[in-house]
Amino acid sequence: MPPQTVHYEIDFLPVGDGERSGDAIALRVWGTAPQQVFVIDGGTKDSGKALMEHVRTFYGTNVVNAVISTHPDSDHSSGLTEVLENMEVKLLVMHQPWDYAPDIKSLFENRGLTSLGLQRKIREELECAHELKQIADRKNIPITEPFEGGVWTGGLFTVLGPSQEYYKSLLPHFRPMPETKEGAGLIPTFIRKVEEGVEMIAEALHIETLADGNEHFSAENNTSTILLFNLGQDKVLFTGDADADALTLAADFAARNNISLADLKILQVPHHGSKQNVGPTILNRIKGRSAHISVSPGAAPKHPSKKVINALIRRGSQVFTCTPGQTVCYHSDSLPARVGWVNLPAHSFYQQVEA
């Protein structure tokens, strides 16, 4: 008896209208089992409301099997409060950094800092993330933390990162944390560079200017849950805002478990296509036939980076971004395009990129 066909649709909704972008993603899969619906990040409050209407209209349900908050930044987590409040959610997948206060308290300079005091500070500073927990607790929605190796819904998706050890090493460097002792934690902090102007330089298919080792660090971004969905014959990788270090650890875990990331159907490019988050080495290991970049129309020239778009094209990807006000839908080859929806043009190679 031939295997049953797996059908899926993945929708990236537009988030933001200025320089700040976000992620709001809905996914449904059916065929081998009844329909399952997932929401991955929710952008702003308005994005969360749009996600609800999208799922109800195009997926025909008010049930979400799992809401996944990749990391606590508000441009990813704020809209999920709308989904949790107004839809029938079966599971919330998120990290709960406040629970680790007793484990990291000793790393800070303030000797009078208590575990309860540190927990309170983390909850207050990460208000959007903590609000998700409060809603889930009130509505009796179970919460589970996504760490490396976690497998859900019969192998439908696997967590490739972060490991719990790596996650805990990042917590002392979250922005709201008190001053740490010298050498505390495993990760150094870097100062973000502010780009006042953009100088352009030439590139070609055989000339790559994207480099490894950017001096950029965000602890919150690097705690992003990196998810691999196995959709029949297709694999889709969601990366949140992870940078090259976190992606490398995830790729190493995949390699140890004989999971190839070089044959993805879709790669969600991390952090809205920032050149600070990826380099040639990791992009040689993680490749998708399609590469999606979630970005607001006002984010240029910083996001998406033309260098990153060129690097993806150079490695065989068709690169797509959300256009203003439009949702982008990817679907299994077994499905026709939605009635009334049009094909989105892929990005062309840029001859001039930012320096």
C-alpha cells in the first residue's frame, strides 16, 4: 500500500511597517492524520489578530495544536497573547527563563540578590513572554520547554536547538540582567555597530563579500528555538532570530543524528535577513530550495541584507520576502495554489551590496 500523501500550507504574515520587523507564522498539515495547526511566533498585537483570522478563514478551525514562541522579544511574542486568549490552544511551547534564576544567581556581582528577586526582575523585563505563561496558566494550557532533541506529534517536528546547557549559558547576558561577575557565563558580549550610512560595493556570483565571525551578539536571539518540521518528503527549518553560533550548534546536533540540513524545501532565514546572523560557513551547511525572509517594508537597507540574499541565491535558493501587506503562502507540491493568490517573484542577484 503506497504511503499517504502529506499536504501542508505555511503562511508568513507581514509584521511591522517601520524599521522593526517581526515574525508571525501559521502552518497546517494533514493527510496521514487529521489536520494539525501550529502558530510560530505572533509579531505584534495586530499581527496576532491577523493570525487568528487567517487560521479561521483559510484553515477552517479555531483549534491550534501548538503555539510556539521561539524567543522572548516582543516583535515575536506579543501577538501570541491574542492567539492564546481567543483560540483553543492545546499546547504552548516556550522557554521560561525566570525558572532558572536559582541556577544563575551566583553569577552576578550583587551579593544581596535573591532567587526570588532575580525571578521578579526577569518576569518584569520580559513582560510579553511572562504574559504568555500567565494566560496559559489561567486557561489550563500545558507549557513545555523546547530543548535540543525534543520531538513532538509523532516526529512531525524536532527541536535542533538550543540545548539546555547552551540556553543556561546565555541567560546571564540577557539585556535586563544585573551586572555579572568577570568571566561569568560562556558567551562574551559585543557592542552593536550603528550604521549611519550604507556604502555599496560590487559582488558577482563568483565573488562573495559576506563574511563569518561578525562581532554581533544578542543572548535573547541566540536562545531562539530552532525547529525542523518533517512534512512527508519535505523538510522546513524555522530559525527565529538565531545567529551563526546557535545555528552551528543546531547543525552539529543534526549531523550527529544523521539529519541533513542541506536539502530543505524551505529555510526561514534568521533575524529578517541580517548579515550579522549568518555567514558562508553555516550557509554551506543549511540550504533550502526556497528561502523566506520576514521583513517589514521600512526595514531597508539593514534588513534584508543584499549580501545575504546573494549568498542564498549563490547556493541555489530562490529567495522570497513579504511584500507590504501581503501574506506569503508556501504549500506542498500535492496542492494547487489558493484561488485568487498569485505567484510571488523571487529576488534577483544584486550586483551592488552593502559594504
